[in-house]
Amino acid sequence: MNQQHLRLAALIGAAMALACPLQARAAADDLVIRTMGPVSYVCGGVAEDERQALAAREKDFNIGILFTQGAAGEFLSDVAVKLVRDEQEVATFRAAGPRCLIRAPEGSYNIEATYNGQARSIKVSTGTRNAQLRW
């Protein structure tokens, strides 16, 4: 390899090294907090950088839930979610990833979720950060 090829290879390597953290940061920045009435939520966590971003934000939310399937606990996304309190629907959304963080007024809630036409539900109280629904 001549000097010109070596310089070009070094430049490409440097550009790739810079691009990888930028891509990871961009994916984590895509985690948008949405608000519906008194409830705010953010979902994600398919990729490692999203899981880290969610973990960093967890202190700002008072409910956390994970959606999985099968014995191995494979992550699910595109889950239809309803948050219900005192038989009143408080929020509905589609989970864009397996982990959702929710900020809701203090109290107890039913999380009703549907994936591929199959419904599951779990009762949680604010402060519950590790609820899980498995299909």
C-alpha cells in the first residue's frame, strides 16, 4: 500500500469511529417523552444505547414495565397499552419498544396491553419500576 492509500484508510477509520457514537446518541435521542393528560411516558430499549438512555431517565418516572414473549423473554415492541385507574382510561399508546417508563399521578393502575390480538394486564402502583407482561 502506498502512502496515499494508508492516509485514506486512516481517514475512513477515523470517520467510522466518530460515526458510531453519533449513531448511538441519535438512537437514544429518538426516545421522545410523550404526554397524554396527566400521564407522560417514553418507550424504547430494543438497542443497548436505548436501554442505557432509559435507565438514565428512570428517576423521572414512577412506573416501569417491560414487554416480553416466550420462555427466553424476547423483547416486544408495537404493543397497544392502556393505563386504567378506577375503571377510567387515563392514557393509551403504542409501545415503540419493550421498556416503557410512565409518570402518572400517585395511585394504583391497571396496565392493559395487547400484542397480536392477545391481551394481558397487570396491576401496578406508582413506585413499581420492574413490572413485566409476557406473552
